[in-house]
Amino acid sequence: MTLQQLLAQATERLAAAPLAYGHGTDNARDEAAWLLLWQLGLPLDTDLDARAAQAVSAEQQAALLALVERRIESREPAAYLTREAWLQGLPFYVDRRAIVPRSFIAELIVQGSIDPWLSPHTQQVLDLCSGNGSLAVLAALAWPEVSVCAADISADALAVARINVDRYGLQERITLLQSDGLNHCPGPWDLIVCNPPYVNAHSMAALPAEYRAEPALALAGGCDGMDFIRALLQRLRQQPAVLRHPDGVLVLEIGHEREHFEAAFPHLEPLWLSTSAGDDQVLLLSAQALATWARAPETNP
């Protein structure tokens, strides 16, 4: 059997199963290619077309098809089966203790889209709701002059983050901190990046099995998805010194919850940042914008 034939067989098997994607791939063929490359120990950017005629041993064939069956039977994201997720071209360790990393903030960091709002004096960065630490690692790599704190309420997630921080040799620049929101993160921070739990209750109830395999703590945002975000913005309003003035910025991911965000904070005027998923997934709030909002009499969230 050739590599091309094996890929076709794996794709056909995945396509016939009632699976959901969204943890690094969005279709059966790409998922099959990911599993194939991982099983064969090949780089993710391998040109499969160039290797189409490559012979695959019976042992390799059996191993891949067994992995495909595990994906179908378990309904776990492929990243949990391989213990590896890729974000902006970099591999990260992940297991069921942490959400599979897929934040659009990652592309904003790597592409330099946040840079125009940073100050020459930006030094202290907080990755709030850090999960497996991937955003903290990307921030430390993108901005060699900064120190990063990766904070999460989950000790399990921070144990996964430790693996990734150590993997990239960033122990001296990334601090791991267990914190419920900003409770143990007094700052002042020059930049806060946050991919919080924001999925509303209706959407949580409808999630496919692949998403239910992830820690609900990292996904569920309450009735309208805004519970964590309300607490975060309330803290920044009550304690504005958490975000350094006048140049501090908050970059916040809210997924598909823009309608709920705007209903919860009708007088807040964020800057919406463009990502590959559109212009309504990630927003930016400057310290000055937050201060103006906090002074308004009708800002009760």
C-alpha cells in the first residue's frame, strides 16, 4: 500500500463517522493527514503529494488505522490522542487536563498585529486563562524583552503549561501562577491577553463530544457567556492600577459572543481586531478606554 492509498483509506473512514472538527483541522482529509504524519513521525509540513507513491508497511498501516478507530470511538480531539497540538507553526504538548489551544490571539501575536498598541516600555505581560501555556510561550518568543506571567485557575492546566514552558527553555521569562481571574495577579501589567471561558449556556448544551472532552471550566461562561468577562472588567474598573496607565492594553477573545458582549457592556467601545475568523472574535481595550468607561454613570455590567 502507498502513502496516498493509506491517506485515502483513513480519510474515507473518518468522513463516514459522525465526527466534529475544530481542534486544529476542519475536515476529514486534513484530520487524516495530521494523524498519518504523526503516526509516521513525519513533520507536519511534509508534502504528502510528493510522497504519494511511498510504500507503507503493513505495520504502519495497522497502526494508523487503529489510531483512526480510536479517534472515532473515543470522540476525543486528535490532539488528545497524539498529545500534541500545533499553533502558529509550533508544536505544544496537550492532554485532557487543558483545553486544546486554538486561540486567535496567537495569530495576532505572531503576525505583529498587537505591536502598534504596545509601548516602548512594555515589559510585563499577563496571559490570563493560560491553559497549556501556548500564548505565554508565543508572547515570550515574539517579544524577547518582556516577562510573562501565565495564570490559570486550574492547577492541572498549569502542570501542562509547565511542560511547554520547559520545552521551549523559557523558565527564566515565564512565571506560572494559579489564580482565579485577577485575584492573585495585581499587576501592574502592560499587556493582558485573555482567552477566557465564554461559551454561553445554550451553546454549551449543544457542544459535540469532541468539545465536551475538554475541561468545561475552560469553556463555560454562564448563561450569556459573559460571567468571567464581567468579573474581569469589574475588577479593572474598581482597580484600574492592575493595567498600567496610560499605555496598558487588554486583548480579549470572545469567540462568537459579540452580541452577548455588546448587550452586557453597551457603553464600552472596544477596538475589534481582524483575525482569520473575522473581525468580531477578538477585541482590544486600552487602559484609557477602560478608564473612560469606568467614569461613565451607566456602566453597570
